[in-house]
Amino acid sequence: MLVLLGVLLVLVGLVVWLAGDKFSWFGHLPGDIRIERKNMRFYAPIASMLLLSILFSLLLWLFRKFF
């Protein structure tokens, strides 16, 4: 199971690496908080993480339904 998760993680990383320019909108959604000052940077990707959470929940639900 651990090896399978590792292979899946490598595949996801490879897809993001090869198609990285297609995901440039990710992290710049309207609900993401970005504050840049002279001495500080703060970034809280709230909307992006909500989108990922919904996507992973849907994938896990589909996985459980069919397996």
C-alpha cells in the first residue's frame, strides 16, 4: 500500500511538472490571501485548498463506490 501511494505521488508530481504552465491559475484564485510588504510576505491559499479538498473528497467517494 505504501509503495502504491509512493508511485501515485510520483505520477502526480510528474503530471504537475510536465503540465505546470497549464496550472498557473492555481494559487491565484479569488479567495487566496496574498499580502506582500517590504519586509514580509504572507500567502494563505484558502480557495485553492478548498478546491483541492472537494476534488480529493469526490475522488475518494468514487473510489469507495466502485471498489
